[in-house]
Amino acid sequence: MKDVPKESDEKKKLWAVDASIFTVKGRAKLLARMMSILESIARPLILSLLLGYPLVLVLSGLLFGWIVFWGSLLGSVAVIGLLLKGLGYAKNFENWNPSLSRQLVTLTIGFLAVAGFYVGLFNYRALMLPLLFAVFVSVLILGILYRGWK
């Protein structure tokens, strides 16, 4: 039964709020629960996919040849370009003039990371793939356990 405001309460307050309108019932409650589960899994999954994509790209090139590597790389660049243009973010890059020194430092770090990956691949051979898989799974588990990424 709803609380009906008395005359003395109406004189003190300008409005009355029924608290029962804020309770979630039935199907919406299940949907809210499912959404919270998906939110807790989505961020670490996206992070691990973003970190794993370059390795998958290089490994696919090593396993299937240069045509697969360059085709996947060009396809990825095309998808990113179409997404930026379609979502309206392409205009943010119109007057983009990055500094050459920052680009050179970034390219050097990227080259050292790839060289380290290849050295590990040549030295440890088949042991390198389970090691990378273990790193990605641990990042995913830590991301799921740590839900403060908001």
C-alpha cells in the first residue's frame, strides 16, 4: 500500500515521490544482471584482443606466408579507416602534424619489441606460443577480477 501524504506533509514538501517506481522487477532484473556480467568481461576481453592482435598477425604471416600477413594488415588498416570515416572521427585527423622525433622513438621501440619477439621465437621455438598464451590468459583473468576499470 502506498504512503499517501498527509495534509501537513503536503504543506512542507512541494512534491511526493513514490519509491516503488525505482525497483526493478522480473525480466528487466534478469537483463540488468546479464548486462553487469557482460560489462565485467568485456573490458578485459577487448584489452587482451588489442594486445593479442599484433602477435596473431605476425604468427599468421609466419605460418601462412607473406600474402596472408600483408592482406590482413591492409584489411585492418582499411577497416580502421572506414570506421573512423563512418563514425565521423576522421575530421579529427585532418590537421594532424605529429613530430618526427616522437615517431622515430616510437618506431625504434616497436622495432625492439618485434626483434625481442623473434629472438624469443627462434630461441624458445614452440615454448614461446604457450608462454604468450599464458600471458594473455593471466591478463584476462586479472582484468575480470579487477573490476575498477571504469
